[in-house]
Amino acid sequence: MDTPIISIVLFFLAGFFGAAGQYLYKSGADAATGGALSYLLNLRLALGVACYSLVMVLFVAAFKRGGSLAVLYPVYATTFIWAALISLTFYGTPIKPINLGGMALLIAGMYCMGR
């Protein structure tokens, strides 16, 4: 069965929102004081939960349209690339040549899995 392009796009978007959720969890944890209320009333953590909820909705929408798990889940691995770019943007974390090599391998793996 061929995987529809819309399913691939939905998983690609899920990868972005998954990385955004990771960033929001990290920044929310940095802002929390450690008490239960600082977690429960933390807007960043709530937005992180919303991002992960959206990821699940995107997964279901993609699966409903059809496609192979072997094609779709490697596309979700773009989360790691998005996370590195978000970390560079908001925390100044450098992306080293070894990181670029890993990203290239992820992309090559997605390509190979999709064939």
C-alpha cells in the first residue's frame, strides 16, 4: 500500500509540534519553582501538553488517511532535527558537525524507509 502524501505531511507536522512540546516542557521546567502549583499553573507546561495532544491528533488523522508505519514513523524522527533547531534558536546550543551528520543520517534513513 502506498502512503498518501497528506499522511507524510501530517507526520512531518507532528514532528515539529513534538519538538515544540519538548521545548515548552524544558522552558516550563526552568520556570517552575518545584512546588506542585508551579507545575499545574505553568502556561508553558500546559502548552507543551497541548502540543503533544496535537501530535496524537495528527497521528490519528494521518493513519485514517492510510499509509505504512514503516514510512510514517521515520518521518516523525524529524522531531530530533526540529529540537536541535529550536535549541539553537532559544538556548544558543550549537549544532556541531557530528550533529549535522546525525541529521543527514536521519534524513537518509527516512528516504530509505519510504522507498
